[in-house]
Amino acid sequence: MLALRLTRTAHLAVHLRRLLVALASAGTGFLLLCALGHALSHPDAPGASALRLAWCAAPLAAAVYLAVAVARTDPGTRPRSGLSAIGLGPGRLMAVSATTTALSAALGSVAALLAFLYLRGSLTGRPPSDRVAADALAVGQSLPAPAVLTLLVLAPALASAAVAHTLRPRDPRPTTATAPRGYGRFGAYGWGKARETFGAYGRFGARTAVADAAGSRAVAGPAGSRAAGAMGVPPLERSREWGRVGAGDALQTQASDPRPSPSADGATQTLDAAPPAPAPAPADATPAAHPEPTPRPHNTTALPWGIAVLTAGLTVETYTGNATGAPTPGTAPSAGVLIGWALTALGLALAGPGLTHLCGRLLQAARPGALRLLAGRVLMEESHRIGRPLGVVAAVAAAAYVTATVYDGDGPAFGPLGTLGAVLVAGCTVATLLTAAVEARHARADTTGALLRLGAPPATLRAAAAVRAAALLALFGPLVLVVAVLAALPLDS
């Protein structure tokens, strides 16, 4: 009931995004039902029917990706302070978001079933006149209810599971101040906060010095030596553990404890004239009141993996194209082409954040001004949000270029169902990119407001957005052309 109330009271833009999820689910469910109808109409060709069903994975993945992007930008299920007191914690909000996604996708599946029954004549009693449509709709044959139910539940179930996995509550990563203590040596129970070289454990007096340092600090001067002697530590042991005794009975600390010690008259003495570097805190020291934040890892770490997967996908497409050649019009490409394009899209999606981050760095090169500096910083900050949708859109654009190149003079390649699948994939990926852009805009709303309060003109912010768009187009445009040409080369031959 809470999911229904949040759905009813949402804004118009939220309803439009949920309607896009329902339309994507409806198109995907209709393609799945058409694959079932082709299998019922051609029982002697199970391979062709299985290939059609496999090609439905592309629009299904695009619809699920869109559902996740829409759920991330839903303001009704965003965690806010005070909601946990009334039982709406992060886990409950995640469940509400998954339920809302399932309802939207289920509405689309019901619409797909009604459209399928209407086109095959089950609701009107008039069979379709097109023979190709009759083969795909299994006209005159009874539909197996378990198979229909399984195919229609597939999109809502996968979308809901993906949303629940993406929005699941996560524990914050422990920082340096809150990291668990390390017990044992050489990683027996984690690592300590201060690394030691090999053999430091076996040095004479090393452990005793650390234990004494944790309890109390050595005091310089005659008073300090007398106090240390009163504690029961022999002078020779004290000189080896804490340092050496110099002129005037002044105790000089070693590099292992470079911090100055208070003298008897309140003054501080150091080992050398230069100020020593601060020593790392012991393992059982009290953490600082304001620990330094943990730096965010760069998105460029996944860039080599993305390039490797992209190369593997192009290799599979080249091998498949050289072995089978270009597919004839009216037939679906082979399974090798599907696997190759899946790897290519995955590689571009993995490399997208790193490429976006690199684009932001290039914008700030060569003595940038305020405009390029602002645009580059925003790209670096938003690379983890818009990088992957950009990579997927680049893969879809490359696939469209290959399709137009291979079938430039033969008309439609896959008929109306293939055209519907292509429109679904392209529309879902573009909608996902726009939704990610909206999410990034909401995330930097506070920064934009601060810039406006500081006196930044709105024209400068719009110019920075135009510079970001131009930089991304200049980087991803040639990349799409290179990938498309390499993928179309074996099919043309």
C-alpha cells in the first residue's frame, strides 16, 4: 500500500519515467511472446526459435537498465533523516522501490499480453492477414499458460531484483580512524596501522619500548632519569630502548619516538635542530576527533578491463563474421555475433567512466580558465554516474552503424519485430542516459546554488554544460566510428 501511495502522489516527471519503464517492459514482453509464437509455429526448427529468444536478451537488458536508472532518481524512495523512526529505514525504502518497479513492469507485461492476444485474433476473432505476423503470433494454436506466464514475469522479476541489488543498504567503508585493530604479526589478523620492516620484531627491547611508550612518556633531564629509575627500569635497558644518555643526563629519543618530551621546567627538547616528522599513532591510541576522509578511488581503474573486454568482443565478431559472412536479410544474425556485441557493449560500459574521467582531465590541461576548469571538474565528479550509460549508448550507436552499413540496400534486416527490438534498445539506452544526467544534476544542486550565491552568472553554468557535451562528443564520436568500422569489416567481406 505504501508503494501505491508513493506512486499516486509522485510528480509528473516521475510518472513519465515510470511510464517509460512500463513501455519498455511491454515491448520486451511482446518480443518474448513472439519468440514463443515462432517456436509453436515452427516445431521443426528449434534452433531458429532459440536464436530469436536469445536476441530478446538485448531489449530485456536495456529495459532492466532503464528500470534501475529510474529507481535511482525516484525522490519518493530516497533515504532522508527521520524516516527510520517511523519504520522507513534504508531497507524498507529499498523494498518500496523494488515493489514500485515491479508494479510498473507488471503493468507493461499485462499490456504486452493484451496486444499479443489482440493481434493474433483471440480477442476480436479476426486472424491477421500478414503471413509473417501469423507465423510469429501462432495463430490458430493454443498458448501454453505456464510458458506465457514465465515470459511475462521475466521482465518484472529481473527489474525488481536489479533495483533491490542496486539500492541495497551498504555499510560505510571503515576509515583509518575506525579501522579494526590488527592483532598478530605478518597479517595474522589484519594489518597494523604502522608497518615495520622484517626483523624489527626480534630486535632487542623493541616490544618493551612500545609497551612503555603506551603507558607513559620518558621525561628528559635528571628528574626524568630518576623518575624512570623509580619505575623499575634499569638504566642500560632504558638507554637501549628509549635512546642514549648524553651530556647532562639528557635523554635523547630514537627515530622510533621522535616526538619531543617535556623537560622538568616545562620546556621541550628535540633530538635535532630541525623539527622531526610526526610519528604514527600506536594501535591502541584514541582516534582523532575529525579524521581525514578516505579519498575516492578513481574511475580509471576499470579502464584497462573495459579495453580488454572490448577487444575480446571485437575478436569474437571478427571470427564469427569470417566464418559465417553477412547474414541474409530477414534472418537474425548468429549467436557468435550476439556474444560479440554483448562483450563489446560490456567493454564500452566498463570503459565509459574512465573515459569520462579522462575527458575531464583533458579539459583542465594547458592552463585552463574558469570555464574549462569548472567543466572538467564536473565531468570528473560525474564520471561514475554518466560514464556507463555513455558507454552503452556508444555501443548501440556502433551497432546501428554496422546495421546500416551491412543492410544499406536490402531494406529492413529483421522485419517489424527486429525494428521494434532496435527501437526498444536505442530508446531505453538514450532514456537511461538522460535519467543519469538528471540524477547528476540533482546531485550537484547544492554546488550550483552555492556558485549562484557567490555571484557566478547563469550563462557561465550553461556554457560549462555546453563545453562538457562538446568534449564528450569529441571523445566518444571517434570511438564509436572506430568500433563500428572494426565490427563491420568482417561482415562486409
